[in-house]
Amino acid sequence: TGVGTGQRVVTIQKGPLYRVRGSHVTLWCKVSGYQGPAEQTFQWSIYQPSAPEREVQIVSTADPSFPYAIYTQRVRGREIYVERVQGDAVLLHIKELQDQDAGEYECHTPNTDERYFGSYSAKTNLSVIADTLSVSMGSQVLTHAEGDAVELTCEVSKSTAQHTHLSVGWYRLQGAGEHRAEEILTLSKDFVLRPGPSYTQRFLVGNVRLDKVGNATYKLSIAAVEPSDRGQLYCEAAEWIEDPDETWKDISRKQTEKTLLAVTAQDRDLHVGIAATKSALSEGDILQLNCTLGAQRSGSRHFQVAWLLNGVEVARVGPCGLLAWKKEYEERARLGQLRAFKQSDTVYILTIYEVGLEDSGAYHCSASEVKAPGDGQSIQTNLSSAVRVDVKPIGYCQQKVYLFSLVSLQSVLGQIGGVVGRLGPWHKKLWAAPVASPGEQEVTQQSSCCRGGGSRGSLSFPPGCTPSGLGDFIAMTRFAECKMGLGAGKVAKVVGKVLGLGLHATLISRTATVRYTQSFELICQVSASRPVEEVLLSVGWLFQPNPPDGSYQELARVLPDGTVSWGPAQPRFQGKAQLAKADASSQLRVHGALASHAGTYRCEVGLWRTPRGQPAASTTSNAVGIQVIPPESKLQVATKESSVEVAGGADTSIECRVAFAQNDSQFAITWYFLPRPPADATPLQIVRASYSSLLEYGPEFSSPSQKSRFLSQRVSGDTFQLRILSASPGDQGGYRCAVEQWRWLEDGWHSLGEGLSGRTTLRLRPPESELHLEKANLSISAREGEEVTLGCLLQGTSPPAARLSATWFRREEEEKGSSRTRTLLTLHRDGAIEYPQEGLAGRLQLRRPTAGNFSLTLGGVEEGDAGLYHCRVQEWRQQGEGEWVLQAWALSGYTQLTTIPAESTVLSRICSSPPLLNFILWLPLFLILLLALAGSCWYFISRK
């Protein structure tokens, strides 16, 4: 029934609640729908398990004499008090929880209304449990130099019977008298790592870590300590429990002894130098500028280095090696004329392969130290002294010309279009004579050809410009521009087409499948229509992971001059890839293969006209797939079948034991329930505990009551238990665990295999007394949308001191002929009703016209409600203080419910068709307007 206007409702914190002995506990209570003053009176009482019917008054907001003698002293000493949050809401505080504080708490609000209407009190249960949380770390004094690595370990354990989570964090106190601690890094109860504000950036780059090592050891690692880390470090752990209202509460929190960390600061001076290989150059020469840093412990510090020409930045290399060119230099860098990189922690190199007149001037190196990569604010910046570079102009023909025996001048320049007809008279001699030495010959022209003889558009050489070697040749791009007025892009395109030389690449591998940590080799074989050794080639290695995450990424590229440039895929192969070249093939060898090396590989071969610039032609090989097989699992799980028999309502455990596995393994445990016949019933997942102790309950066991009864525990290194609290008849059946082996394999945790245990059958001992339920099997039909009642009638009477609980089930048929029994509703012995399937809560109603009638009413019958229904009734009796024991139980007969589609009436057809419904609703109004219009017209006509 709903709450009417003006109806008083008292609400209290939902129970049962579990709190640790000695902790500070609060319980909230509020009232609504009342009349009278805005500030309401609240009275707190307790019903202790030793006398559940006797009220013991604790504290009142209005009457100081309200507490009974047992609580008077604690209330006067403010050990127990009420905090008023607002006029109609309060908090009951118990500063130090005692064993005698366990029981059923009642919050009562005296009537201030004109009449009694509604509820004036509410109750909740509070259980007092032992504090089993243990946290330890030896006290020590550590002295480290700035940049050293530091590791601290903390031992954390618990043995609480209830399902709880742990959070573990590390904190720092700056001074001896400091009380406000700074958070370093915390592993939350949800298994999420959360750094403190001052450590966020260092955590993101991996400088600060927190790892769980084994079952109870937590390790804090600082890769490079800083002066700001000095102080008193300690570990704090908290144990959390989920309350019935689905909020988490820390029930215990403890700290370790403190470790004093002293950090000696290093010399942070930064010296920057610059040197050039040559300071006097001619156009087309190579300029190399070396920038050197003088700094202590440079490997643990972060620098960004920039080269400046006449005070204007050219390029910048960031702390992570990321290169950025200024806009005016981007095109030259793309064409391979510029290169900058970090050679070591102290050496940075800028190379200009073809200097021009614009590259003359004064060069500086600028170095800035930052606290961490990505930090835009620099600690210090220093500028080197200047080095002067002068570039002298030369004629266009003073450059290298390459001769190719298989390519004629006519075939190259003739394809540009209309060029052959304009060649000088000497060209016939040029391609008619054989080449003295085949291959690529280098000839240097010394005179200024552009200022020599010959008219624009003709390709004749003035005196001194004729090549000394006979044969076919290709002029450099600048010469073609100068003598023939042709664009460099057009010349390069034609040269690339002609110089393809039948280039072809084939990628092979001796094996396509390798085991973890084994090595494998890929061979890129290059072939062409002329000897490969006589041309300039580059080889690039491309990689696409498995499963694919996009296009191929470049792993590495070997340029014609032997320089190796690494691509975006390089981090996957850090320290694992080795490149080699032999004759007409190139090799990529990967040592100690990891799972991240599985994927598809290709090689890309480029043909170059000169050692610099861009390749004139290229080709890509076939794809080769490499599969990496994880290490073989040696997991063995005990498969012996067993049975367990316990009394109803007693606690029991199912054991799962790992017979053999590698020592460094972690295990994920999944517990399954195998229902009793029919044999085709689907196994149900109870709970899965991952290798990191993250719990995931199955759909049938995800309700709060089920979670509190089924607990997965690790009792030793190789033994796991499923604890079942208060075993009931529905728990009878088979249990089995699946053990999944996980190992750390350099690049992360990997699953190696799974083993299944033997079946353990749980039976309940027959009860001493019996309950009698109607056993007749029935079959009923109900039309969709109607209400149907399913009977569950207890014959006879129960003892006055006994309490009854009841559960309704429905068996549903699934695919492939299997079936599954689902719990619909549970009436607990305290009168609380639980709906495991929330979607049915609004349609299910347990009507009890008599104490022994547990009939279930299902409203608004739907097609999916068809199935086989039955109920189970249990009898409980109290033994000792607060302990309830299951005495007897019984199952009803089965009721087969068949649903019939609802009849289609005229009214239902109208309601199911919105257009028709709108038409019928608007038709009367339309007719009224039409009659009114006709009447008006008739009236005016009659007047006329």
C-alpha cells in the first residue's frame, strides 16, 4: 500500500549491518509525513538477542532520564549520543562498539499529529564482529640520493567471515609534528589505483607504482626519488563491507609504523655545448650539429633540447624523444634533407644533408629541464655559446651525377615529353658506345654549367661539363630544372618509373608458429633486373598486431647509408629486435617472442637515386603471419569426487585443491552449482574470484542474501574453499570449481589454461520433524493480462516459538532441451520479502490469509510466465542467543501454468490503434463544430 498524504513514516538505516568491535558506529533515522513542530523527538531502543522481546531504552533527544541503567553511564559520558542532522533526521553515535551493543535497534518518534496514522517506529539489526584486519611494516630509517629507486612493502590480511574488500594506500607526513598526511598512491576497494594530487604525473609515466605481490604483500615502488618525497611514509589499510542499501562502509582502518625517508639533493647544474663538424661549407654539403648536455644523473632527469639559427628555433626534441620541426623546415624534413634525434641522455644531433645559403648563420643549443614529461613548466633553461656556419654558393653542375648502365638518356628524358627532339648532336655518341664498367659510377662536375654554352631547352654540355665516363646517365634534379626548364617533381616521377628495374621483395619465415620466449627470424629477399648490390636500397619493416588494430605500423627502416630509424611499433619490440643485411636479403630477428609480437609482418624496399632525399621507387612484400603460443600449462586440479552431509541451517564448505602448478602462478577460481535432477539442468555460476581477488557473482546468486551466504576463500597457497552459510534445502546438489592459471610473462598477466575439479555433492540430513505440504500436481491456464493464484498450503500447525520461511521457484525450458530453475520470491523468517528478479517485484504478491498459507498471486500474466512452479517451506527454531536452526522443510507439488493469448475485443482493437483512437476521440468535437457552423449559416439566411 502506498503512503497517503499526512501519513507519518519512520525510516531507519536498512539492515542487517555488520560492524567491528571497538569501532565508531552511526545509525540514521528520519521521519516524514508528520504534523506538528518541525523539530521531532527521537527515541532509540535495543532488543538484545538474549531477550528479543524486551525493550532496552538507550537515548532520547528530549528526555535525559530515558536511558536504562545499563546505558546511563555511557550516555552521560557522551560515549553514546544523538546528532540532529535536521529537525526530522538524526544520527545515533556509538563511539566504541561493544559486544552487548549487538541486537535489533528501534527508532521511535512520539506522536505529534492530531490522530494516529502511519508508522511511528522502525527497526534494523546490528551485528558485532571481531576486528581481523592486520597491517604491518617494520619501522626503519632510509637515506637515498635523489634519483635512487626505493621500494617499501606492507603486509595486509583479514579473516572476516563476511564478504569484504580491502583498500591499501601509502601516505607521507612531511615533518615529525605534521598531522595532515599527503596521499601517495592507493589501491581502492574497487581495485583501482588512485594517485595523490602531487604524484599524479609521476604515476602516469610509471615513476610511482603499487603492486600486489602474493596474497598479502603490497609493494610501493618509486623509480626515482625526489627531494619532495622526504618525510615519514606509512601504509594504511581499510576493510570495507557492502551494506544492504548497496553502499560501502569502512568497518576497520589501521596504519603501520612509520618509515623515515631522507633524500639528499643532487647537483642540478646544467651545462650546454654545441659543436659543428665543419663551419665552412659549400652548397650541397652535409652539416652536423652536436648538442651536448653536462648534468649529473642525466638518466633520471628530463630535458627538452632545441636548435636555434640566428635566434629562431629550427627543431625541438622533447623529454620522450618526440621531434617537432618549425613550420618552415617541415617540407625539407619530409624530403629527408633534415634529421634530428636524441643519441643518448647527453647528446642530441641535428643533421642538414644539403645545406643552402639560407642555412648560414649563428647556431645555438637551448636545453630546458622539466619535472616530468608533459610538464610545460621548466625548472631551468640554459643556452649554449654560438657556433658560426658559412655556406658558399656554387654552380648547379658541381654535384654528383650517377650513371646507370641499364637506363639510357633517351629512355629517361624522352618520357618527359618532346625532349628527345631537342637533344644536342652529341647524344648519339653517348648511348651508342658500351659502358666500360657496369654499375653505378660517380662523376663530379666542376664547372658552372648553367652559365656555360647551350641555349635554354637544349641538353648540350659546355666545355668541361661532359661526363668523363661513357654510358647512359640521369642528370640531377637541379640540372634538369636549369637546362630544360622542367619541374623537379616531373623529372623525379619519370626517373622513378624508369628506375624501377623490376624491383621485387619476398618475405619468408622458417616457422609461422613459435612458443613464448623463443626467437624467430624473417628474411626479406630483394630481386631486380640488375645486381642488387649495385643500387642504393632501403628496407623498412612493417607490423600489424593480431587482432588488427588499424593499418600497418613501421617497426624500423634501414636507410641506404646504414642509418636505422625506429617507427611507432618499436616499443613492442624494445630490446627484442635485431636487424641484419647479407647480399640481396635483409633479416629481422626477434629474440624472446612475447604475445604482443604475434601478428602480420611485411617488408618495404625502396630504390634511391642518391643517399639522401626520398626513394625514387618502392615495392612491398607479401604478408607473413607469426603466431606466438603461450607457455604450456602444467596445472593439475584434484578431480576426486566427494560428498558432504550437514544439518539444515548449518555452515559448510566445499574444497577445491590445486595438485600441481608452477610456483609463480596466480589462480582465478569459478564455482559452479549443478542442480539436482533433471540431469539436463544448466550449471549455474555462483561466484568467480579473479587472480587479483575481484569477485563476480552469477545472475542466480547476485542478490544480497545470496552474496552473504556464498563466500569464496583461499585458505592456503593451493587450496580454495566455497563457504556456504546456513545451508538450506535449495543448496543441495553438486558443486565444482574451475581453476584458471595466470602467470606474469614480461609484458603482462596471461591465462595459460584451465582445470576442472571433481564433483562434490552436498546433502542435508533428514530433519527430525516433518512439515506437510500439499503434494498434488496441478495444471492451470490463465489468460494474458489476468491474475492467477498458485497454491502452497501447509497442513497442520507449527509450534508457537517456530518461525517459517518460504521460497517460490519456476522451472523454465531453455534452448537445446535444457532447463533452469529460477527463484521468484523468498519470504525470510523475520517477515522480510526478497525479489531476486526485480522485474517481477511489481507483479508478485504473497498473500497469507492464514499462517500456513503461502499462496503466490501473479498479476498481469504474460506469455513468459508459463512454466512449472513449486514452493518450499522451512521451519526455524531458536537455540541459544540469537542462533536460529533449521528444523524441518518440505516441497510442494508442481503446478504447470499455461498462458492463453488475450481475446481481441473491439475496445482492445481501438486502444491498440492510435490513429483509430484519435479519430474516435476527435469525431464528436468535429461534428459539434460542423453543426454549429450549419446553425450559424441557417440563422443568417433566415435573417436575410
